[in-house]
Amino acid sequence: MTAVSDTPAPVPDPLRTAALAADLDAADLRSEPLRRLWGEEADDALARGMREPILRAIDGESGPLATLGRLLVLGMPQPRAHVRDALPRLGVDGLVALGLAEADAETVTPTALLRPQSFVDAEGVGEWWIASDLDEVALDGPLPADHVLGVGGASRTLAETIVPIEVERALDLGTGCGIQALLVARRAGTVVATDISTRALAFAELNAHLNGVTNIDFRHGSMFEPVAGEAFDLIVSNPPFVITPRVEGVPAYEYRDGGLVGDALVEQFVRSAPAHLTRNGIAQLLGNWESKTAVTGLARLEAWVPAELDLWVIEREELSPLGYAELWIRDGGTTPRDPAFTPLLTAWLDDFAARGVTSIGFGYVLMRRGTSGEPLRRTERIVQHIANVGAALATGLAAQDVLAEGLPATLVVAADVTEARHLMPGDDDPSVIELRQGGGFGRTISVDPALAGFVGACDGELTVVQIAAALADLFEVPLADLWAELEPRIRSLILDGILLPGE
């Protein structure tokens, strides 16, 4: 079992965090100033786990930005005198009192990282300072079991998927360092942030104080226990969904492992969340789901969600048991060169084989309660890059609400949609007609001449009925037959954002 951290959790003292924020602001500890200080190439190298290019770039620099860059961004000890000069309001003793460093007469040694994190949402562009535990580079070894992760790839992915809506009450379940709670707090009256890790909650509360965010209520506990009997307009979660063998010798990291077998934690979340949603409330999470010999992961996931709820699942990738095991063993800091790698790999593969797992999917889950009409039930695989998932999901949900009232009288083609026709040499008629979406989910949809003709005529002036009748005359088919073929496909194009309601 991997050991827990030998450093205490931070102390989220409001006065000291305010002094620290003032010092960081004065030193200009922001993403762009740091990038200018040590160069774009060195900055990019840090994201790949290399800090030597930065150290070479700022060799000999001893100003506040360089000192705090080494100390807090890279996690390296610095001379006490330099840190004192860089933090004139907080001081070295204040940094130690916050639980972010240790110090002796000569040296200040960081016990946590504190990095600027920029973001873009519907409110605009901003940046926060986010404290978290020292990473593998700073520790020069595997992570402790109670490691509190900073803003990683999964955090950024979830942030991009959150539907940008204004809400009264929101819940961030499994808040970690608090990044999702901070983002949601910009559009919520109150956010409840929970975690089973007291260490994570300490970091999250410190980060809220550090960035002047005051509408977050932090609570300790597992899953929905801290909010029993409460309902929310928005629930977001980047839960510890990683599938880990429950055998001796395999480390369980609090930030990624929920302690259950297989994908049971994701199942527990999607079965429990609906009871905590207000009418029209939305729950969103990242997760893994297992495909087994007789059933796909997407089918298993859909069966967990009550039939009366809207469900939209987007699977972004699918890994083999071998690919999945290697990914997460490396994530914990163990590489194939290490003696522990092969025993860990064996444990993972044995676990998957024993439970009949053939592949593991990863993606986004959205559930919504209380819409009128037929619930949306959509599970799909989308592998292409999506520029703004949250906005695309919001567009789809709005379209579902429109369709619940029936087809709009008139439709228009979305401005980002183009048509491509493919013809064999010498042919007059296309063999393939495609509608291509520049925004949204970037879909490419094959259509037949009748549907292409319908879309082409959607100018907001002619009604849906008029267009369909004209096409029936053109193709010399009964209107009822043509409409039975077109109507469900038109509804799908509206849901995809290809067609929009007319004025």
C-alpha cells in the first residue's frame, strides 16, 4: 500500500490567504508573466514533467517572480531571504502557518504547489491560483495515497462540459482541489463542495479564500451522504472513477480510486443523483464504464439511469484492458522500468479477465430531471475535438425542450452548416451528400436527396408542411410516406443543432 503524505494538510486561514494573494498579485504570479519569464518552450516542457528547461532559463534570476516560480510552481526549496523578499505581507512564517512550506534559518522548502490556472467561460476570461500537493516531479517518486491533485486533464475536461446555466444551488461532489466548485460558483447562488478527503477539503477551502470566492459551503463525507435530503439545480462531479484491482499490493489513490469494484462507483452516482435534482436540474460527471462479453458499457450505463430522466452520454475513447492498466499505473508514477510495474500490470489484467471485461470506455454523462414530453435518451461515441462541449450540450437540451412541444412551424439552417456533394466522374447525381457542422459537436451527417432538399429549403419563410408537400410532388411519392421517412430525421437534425427554429 502506498504511504500517505508525511506533510500536514494546509490551514485555510482567511487573513493569511488574503496576505498571500496580495503578495502573489504584487509579484505578478500569473500564467503569462511566468511564460514570458522562462519562455514558451520551457513552459510547455513543464506540462510534460520537465523542469530543467525552466531552471536553465531563469538561472541567476532572484526577483520575486523567479523565486516564487521555483518555490511554488516547481516545488523547489529557495533561500529564506529571497522568499521573505517575495512575500513581504505574508512572510515566511505565514507561509509555514498556512501549511504550504517548511523553513529553517536558511531555506524554505515547499510542501505544496501553488500554480496560476487560467479559464474561459460564459462570463469571460479569468485566472485563479490553485494550491495542491507536490507532484511526481517535485517528489521525485510515486505519489502518496492521500495525494490532492491539482488541475489535471480530467478537471479541464469536466470544466469544458458543464452546461453554462445560472442556478440557485449547485453541488460539486468530490471537489478535490476545488476547481469545479470555483467555476460553478461564478454562476450559482450557493455551491456545496464535498469530499471524503479532509486533506482535499482543506486545499479546496484555501483555494476559495485565496481567490476571494465566498459562496462555497465545504462538507466532509462520502458520495451524497453530506447532502442527504437536499436537492440541487446543478450537480457536477469528477469522481474517483478509476477502476483499480482490490488486491494487496495495488495502491489506492484517494483522488482517483473510489474503493469499489469495477465501475460500481459510477453506477452508484448515476443511480443516486436523480434523488438530489430539482425539477429541470442537471447532473454531469466524468466516468469510466466497462464493456463485458455480453453487453456494452454504454448499454450498462443507460440501464442504471431511470427511464423518466433525460440521459446524454458521450463516449470519448475506449481502451483495452492492457491500455487502461498501463495508463493508470503510469499515472501513479510507476513506469515499465520499475520492478513494481509488472506485478501491478498482472493484478489489473487478472481483475479484468476474472470479471469478463473486454474494454473500458471514458466520457461524459449528463442527466436531467423533469422535462416534459418523451425523455431524451442518447448514447453515442464522438472522438473528434469539440471546442465547447458545454455550449453544445446546452443547445441540444434547448432543442429537446422545443421538440417536446412538437416540430416548429418554420426552420432555418444553422450558420455553421455546409453541404458537401460527392459525385463519381461523369455522373450528374451525387453518390453521397453530407451536412457538415462547423460548431457544436462537429458532426458530419449523410443525407439522401429528399432530406438534403428539405434542409436546403429551410429559410424561415416556407413552413415545414409546405416544404414537405413540395418535396412529395417533386419525388412523386405520397406525402404521408415521405413524412414518415423525414420526420424522425428532421427531429434528429434539430437536436444536433443543424436545423434551428425559425423566428
